[in-house]
Amino acid sequence: MKKQVSIILLFTLSVLLSHAQTQPKTVGPEKGALVIVGGGNMAPELWSRFVELAGGPAKANIVIIPTAGEDSSASKAPRETERLRSLGVKTITILHTRDPKVSNMEAFVAPLKNATGIWFAGGRHWRLADSYLNTLAHKEFNALLSRGGVIGGTSAGATIQGSFMVRGDTKGNSIMIGDHTQGLDFIHNVTIDQHVLRRNRQFDLIDVIKSKPELLGVGIDEGTAIVVQQNTFEVIGASYVAVYTADQIATNAKYPSGQNSTGGPFFFLGKGQKFDLQTRKVINQPPSRPNEPAR
């Protein structure tokens, strides 16, 4: 009997250890960083942070991936190339395919092996999933983060970075949970929406989180980004980032004490504010408004 109990205990312990080993240590990348932009015009501040995290203008080796775009423009990325060159970046490679078989070729992924940064341009994120998900290229994306690099993207290039993709249906981006939902999972248990205030989308993630309460919802407005490192993100840019959790939605809380009122069960964070992705709590409060007592 004692022997049987010992065997059961050993088996249970091995299962728990195996589970712990497969769980990510951090919500965001354990090493490296993500720059996730909500679309629209990007101020120099956002591009500069991306280049800085890629090693600075002199050392940055950037791979631009325009695959989310239409066929007519997917093999080129003139806007991104021009902006990076204006910041002093000299080593830039355009990498594109629609074929996951090509994404599994060593010759195709070769530029990724020495890259310090990857940039996903906007368009439709299901195209990125079809081309790169679970391929050798996907493996190299993660390898870049593991050696301390940065992955950035805007609009579709933002949503693809999460674990669960909203607006990924091939029939149209108004469908929140469609035929493509698996993201590249650089940030775990998180779904990312973009153009949130500009396109009046601030209420769209509520039903998604209701149906998938394990997820954290992050809605990023245009000209704004979150910079993710390990378990923290920081807001940079001109507008706001909306945060959605199942607990908040279930209790119908309007907003946490000290946060910006939204009229819904979510809250906004502004420039310079930080959020703990593991505890799902705001790290720093916003500054006091004029004639308002300090918190």
C-alpha cells in the first residue's frame, strides 16, 4: 500500500513539474521587447524607441515584414524603410512570402538569424498567420527575442503579436472572433485590438473577454503603443490604451480608483503609465489634474 502511495505521489509530482516547465515564466518576452502600435501616424518617439531597443541606429539590423498588406504592396515597405533610414538605420531587409513552405526554408529565414529587430507592417493579420504561424520563421522570431532583440508592429502587426487574434476573419475585420484566432503568441493570454478610439471600437473587446475570461484585453489607439518587457508594459505616444479583464467586466466596475473614466467596464492608461501583466494591476497612477488633490 505504501509503495502504491509513493508511486502515485511521484507520478503527481512529475506531472506538476512537467506542467511548470511548459508554462511561460513571464507574460511578455522573458528577454527582448515588443513595441505594439495601435495604427495610424507614428510619431518619431515611437520609431525612436523601437530603434533604441534594436541596438541603436549604428547597430540595428531590422527585418521588415509587409506580408499583412495587399499583394500589390506586400513585397515592399517604402514608408517603413524611409522612416528607419531617416533615423540612421542602415541595415534593413524586406522579408515576405505567402507560402508557409517557403517560411520553413533555411534560406528564407537566414536574414532573421542576425537581425536585432523585426517590424510587422499593417494590413490583415490573418495573412501573417497563414504565412508564418508554426514555421521555421516563427521559431526565428522567438529566437530573436531570446537573444534580446525587439519585435514591433502596427495595426495588424500589433494584433498578430498576441496569443488570441480578434478581427482575424477572412470575410472582414468587423468579425471579432472569426476563422483565424491564433496569434504568434509573443505575449501570452492576451488579445490586442487597434485603432480603438479613432474607429470607436472601445466596447468591442468586452464580449470577447466575456467568452474567453482567461484573456487580458488590450485596446490601443492610433499613434500610441505599449512597450512590453517581461511582465510589464509601458504606454508611449499621443493617445490611450484600454485594458479589459474578466473580473472587471463581471463586476461591471466602471473603472478602478484613480483611473480615467470610460463609461464602460474597462479603463484607459495614458503616456508613461505602466501595467503589470501578471497581476493585471496598474503600477503607477496618472498625474493629478490641475486643481485636483494628489492621489
